[in-house]
Amino acid sequence: MFQGTGSDVGKSLLVAGLARAFADRGLRVRPFKPQNMSNNAAVTADGGEIGRAQALQARAARVPLSVHMNPVLLKPQSEVGAQVVVQGWVVGTAKASAYQQMKAGLMPAVLESFAHLKAEADLILVEGAGSASEVNLRANDIANMGFARAAGVPVVLIGDIDRGGVIASLVGTKVVLEAQDAAMVRGFLVNKFRGDPSLFADGMSLIAQHTGWAPLGLVPYFAAASRLPAEDALGLAGPQAPKPDAKVRIAVPILPHIANFDDLDPLDAEPALDLRRLRPDDALPPDTDLVLLLGSKATIADLAALKRGGLHHDILAFARRGGRVIGVCGGYQMLGDSLADPEGAEGPAGTVEGLGLLRVDTVMTGDKRLVAVAGTSKLGRSFAGYEMHIGATEGPDRVRPFARFSDGTCEGAVSADSRIMGTYVHGLFADDAQRAALLELLGAGPVQVSYEHQVDATLDALAAHLAAHIDLDRLLSLAR
């Protein structure tokens, strides 16, 4: 089990790279994360959902996705707290304090999923959540030491030297852990190192001396990680790499409950596309060619944030001038005339006005739709993707569907002038043919990236990177 001294120390990435490295040795590898908190999710073959990070790790291990790889998924919403997904299916919502009491009852499902994976694997790589040193949350823990102790799984602790204070964070974790928890730790890794590794040799020795844990590797910073889907939204609002050859500018509002934002990754990979992340109170850049509204875990709340900030005024003016707008999932719902949540599925019950760019209305009722889909889109090319949403959208603009699925059913809506489009399909632009059609529509030229090939090539490079700096044989010898 790989736990961290904090969030974003690289646990997900290291597990993905190790999954590919050990799979390449012929081992049957499975990723496992007892509890994840993310609005970035993936649909499994059995019709459930798991965290997107575990989907990438499964891909690295070259195995199909399973709900058992992430038995508890928390999806933050607005006032109602977080949606609780157990073994792929929504079981309810809970605020933070209520969830702390709920955790103990979830351990049986976590251990059941772990046993399911054990029956089919040679090696399970377990990822912890947040920080191992959050001892204030230790009672009923299922994410870190609580799981490690219950399942008898040895732990490797990861520290992030890039953020500073890595010696104190690793040694301090040993200090605050209960003795029985600390005894589960077999060694440590220091991640994201930059510079001459010989300069930190004494640092590795000091950590080992003060903790009694084995130093298992000093892992240099892996810059190509930016080519892989991100686990969470931490980097969405950060500075983006300049694109001097960009021909088209796409404006993307980053709203508080943004979900499945990995829809951006294939577009970001294209040199001809410049994605501009905007806060709700930003102005729409005057040279924008397309506005892209992404999914949301709390669509009405995010629409309210867009309106409070004033960015919706710029989007409406852009559309009146003939600008193109595409809405995906929650973004599609926002484009309509109204959104109704009569049962309070995503927040307080009620009905609000949408942006009015599509003649459709959405009602947030019914079971969540979780399904892989394929077909042909309005852009004129075949595609493969998935749906993950609640709510039904109907109205006059549905007579011009965005997509026709392989089974003949139609999905989405398009305005009469074809400049406003809405769809529930995620993963659309990871399909090279569909992305090529978008680039042609926007006048950006042909695609320059084979996205799926790039992801696999990056996982191969990550595996080689870790093999060069971690003794994989010694690491494997620690496994129970």
C-alpha cells in the first residue's frame, strides 16, 4: 500500500507507473483504492463508476475496469455534501461529519472488494488517500492505516520533496502515528526530486535513521506526467504552457463543482488548440473561437456561480455574434431554457432559468445513467465515449440530435444554425476522429496527436523512469 505524507505527493502516478512496470514482468496486477474523493470518474464494464485515477491505473496494468478497484467513491456536491458511491453505485449523500460516522459500516464492502481482486491477481497496488498523518480522522478509517491494518497490507510512505520540508514530513508522520500503525510501514520513497541526487543522499539517511524505515528510492520529477489524465482539479486554474502555434482559442469556464474535466486533456494535447481556463468573474477573451462548458456535480449551483461572476453575459453576447458553444453533460443542461431539480438530487430543490441558447429543458430525476456509447456525431465522424449523468433533457432542439448511437437512438441537441451544441457524451474528444472533426470545424487543421497512443507511450516511459530509480525486486519482496 502506498500512502502519502499529504495530498498530491504523487501516489496515483507512482501506482500507475508501477502497475505498468510489474505488468510488463508478466504479473497479474490490479490497482485498488479503498476510498477516493473525486468528481473525475470513469464508467466500468459492469455499469458502475470508479475514480478516474484508478481507471488510468487499470489501463497501466492492461486490465478492464472494475467497481472493486475503488469500492468507495465520494463525489463532492454543494449544500448536500458528498455523493457516496459504494462498489460503483450511489447509496446516498452525506456531509463530512455524518460520513465520519458512516465509514465503519463501509469497511465490509471495502474488504469484500479487496478479496475479489486478490482472487484474480498476483499483485495488488493499493493507493491511500490524503495524508497518513491525519490522525484526527483515524477512528473508523478505511482509506489509510485503518485499511492497512484490517487487510494486513504493508505500507510504503511517499514524501514530496518538490513542495519542501520532506524530511520533517516523513519523520513527523512517524512521530504522530500510533505504534501499531507505524509498524505497518516498511519503507519510504521521496518523489519529485529535481537536481543532483547525490545532494540528498544524507537526507535519505537521516529519514531512515529517525524512522527506522528503509529508503526505497529517490524519484526524479517526471515532467511527462502532464500528458496523463489528472486525478483532481488542483491544476485546472494554474498557468498553462504557451502554445505559439495555436490557431484556435477555446474558452473553458472552471466552475466550483466541475466534473469529468479530463474531457479537456485530448484538446490540451493538440498544439493548434489554446485552452483558456476562465474564472466566473473573468471576461471572455475577444479572440475566442469556441466556448466549452464542461460537466458538473452540482449543475444548478455551478450555473449560479457562472451568473454571479458575470461571465454568462459574455457567453450570451458571443453566441449572439455567431460564436460557437458546446456543452457537455452539465454544460449541456446549462445551455437550455430551464433546469429543474424537484427532489433536491444535487442541491436545494427548485427550478432555475438556463442560458437559453438551446430550446431544451432538463429535469433532474431518475437513476444515474452509466453506460459506454458509440455512434456518429453531428460533426460527421464516428466516436466512442460514455455517459454519466442524472436527468432527462427534452425540447424542440432535440429534433436535431448531436449524436446517433449504434443502436439507432438519438442523443443531444443542436440549434437551428448548428452553432450551439449539447451532448451527454464524455470522452468524445479522446477519439482522434472526433477531435479531427472539431479541429476542421474550427479551422485548426488536422490532428497532430494520437491521444490514446500518447497516453500508453507515457505510461511506458513512466514505468521505465520508476524502474531506473526504485529497486522493483526489493519493493516486490515487501509485498505480503
